[in-house]
Amino acid sequence: MKASIIPLVFATLALGPASSGASDADWPSFRGSPALLGIASGSLPDKPALLWTFKTGGPVKSSAAVVAGKVFVGSDDGLLYALNLADGQKLWTFKTDAPIESSPLVLDGRVYFGGGDAYVYALNAADGKLLWKAETGDKILGAPNWVKAPSGDANWVLVGSYDFKLYALDAATGKTNWTYETGNYINGAPSVAQGRTVFGGCDAILHVINLADGQKLKEVEAGAYIAGSVALEGDRAYFGHYQNEFQCVDIAKGERVWTFKDRNFPYFSSPAVTADRVVFGGRDRRLHCVNKADGKPLWSFAARGKVDSSPVVVGNKVVVGSDDGRLYIVSLADGKELWHYDIGGAVTASPAVAGGKVVIGSEDGSVYCFGAK
């Protein structure tokens, strides 16, 4: 089934060179970059202060995007919010008919996100006006990603749906360029690098797709369903799955490079990948750090609840939330706790880190911003 498009306000937009419109002080998408590596530039204070909170009408499971001094985040109340990064004041809202768990993508002055109502939305970032919406066959929980079209004169938005399909949509119009069908739900965001998109499915397969035409390059059996998103660096994909394993796969060869297995708890968190380490959360209430080359454990940090939140590495620090209601900063070197803040409600969203600030939502219905006082 092709996505059906409901065109709304069609502005004619010049599609120039690929650019997210993002600077180092921005976090334009889930995990911060198209390869979903979870690495932020800059630094964080040793003891961040709570700068502001903003209350929505439902749990906030959507991870925020931050671009040009604005925060964009969805809520289970069905609204997408644009907030002022400086003080948390509401700039605008956009209403949908279902919860928004998808994390927004901000690209060239537009905000893209998926809804629990099965639509992909494109809004004007300045005022929240609807540009287009494209219908899929089921809810969308994962974040959209983007890639330059093969022709070089347009951008495409990639998004997976619970209708088992990955969609490549024209960013300007919402028109479907291609769809790729899998054997089960797509829960995570697709990662993008080197002309390929890679994602895991609830069909227990790691899918490697040619971005130009949506054709399958490789399928790698993972052994269990993949609920999180896959980080992609070169030919290597890093991800955890429901049967208690975290894997590194060589997608060119279609072979597993290493497997990390600790205790019998699944992995829903998406990893942060540094030059020599991979950091990810588990439902065993731990944040794990392993050697990137061989998957051998380097350290683990014990939280008091599940760690479904996906960690972000900022310099020598790791930021992550937990179901125990806390936001943590731990040392990348040894996993020692440096700081925590008791939010109270479970934190399943992932941090957005931009300009020395951390923005994160909680299931208590609020968005929190931390940074230097």
C-alpha cells in the first residue's frame, strides 16, 4: 500500500544542498544524527541545574529535537509542542488524534514526526502550520530520519510504521518514493549511512536497504525482535534485541561480529557509539559499556529501574534516563555516577543535548531542561 497524501499548504520551496539547518548547538533528530550514533558536541556542567519545566497533558515518551533555540517534542496528549529553549515558554502546538511517541526530525525549517493515528506530519517549524500529512496503515512510534535523494535535488524522509513498512517520502510534498515491506512491526527509527538504511524489525531481522530504490541489500537474522533503533558506523550495525543479547553485525558480509550477553533481560535502548566504546541501557536496570572492537564489558552502572532510555555521550560524560524516575550523568571512563536528578516519573524518553543543555521528557507529563545556572 502506498502512503496516501493529504496535501495542505503547499509552499514552493527551493531544495538546495543537503542540510538539516542544524549547528553544533542543535540536536535536530533522534540520536542527534542520521547514523543514530547518540554523540553530542560541546560539554555539560558537572552539576547541571534545573532551568525550567513545561507541563503537557500526558506522558512524554517522545525524545525532543532542539534547533535554533526551539525545542520540539510530542506528548501522549496528542499534541506536538514547540517551546523556547531559553525559558520553556510555549511557542505553538499542533494537535493530532492520537498519542505522539515519535521523536521529531527538524530539517530545513520543517518538523517531521509520526503519529499514533498512522500519519506522518510535516509542519512549518516557525509557526506549526501543517504543510502535508501522509497516511500509513498503522501507528508510527519510531522517529523519522532523512537522506538526500539520489538525484541530489530533493530530500527524502524515511519512517517505519506498524503496518510492517518502511516509507521513503519526498520531504517537500509527502509523496511516496518507495516502500519496503517487512514481516512485522517497525518500532525503531531507521539509521542512514553510505547510501543504505538499516533498521531492525519485530520480525527479528536486521534489514539493510538500498536508499536509492528501496531494494533489499541484506537480511541478517537477529534471533529475536528488535524494538530499539540501530546505530550505524561504516559497515557495522549495533543493536540490542528482546532475547537478551546486544549485537554488532557486519552488514557488508551479513555476519555477526560479536555478541554481548549478560543477564536475561531484553534491550530496548538504542546505543551510543564512540571511537572505542558502545554504551546502551537494559531492562536489567543497568547501563552497559562494552569495547567496540570485541563486545567485552568495560563497566556497568546500576540504576534502580529499567533503562529503556537511550544514552547520549557528551565529551567524557554519559546522560541517560531510567524507569526509576531519575536522570543520570555517569563517567564514560568508568561508569561512576557523577550526578542525578530525581524527576519522579519514569524516564523512557532519550536526552536531547544541545548548547550545554539537556532536554528530556518524563512519563509524569513534563519536559525538563537542565544546564548551567
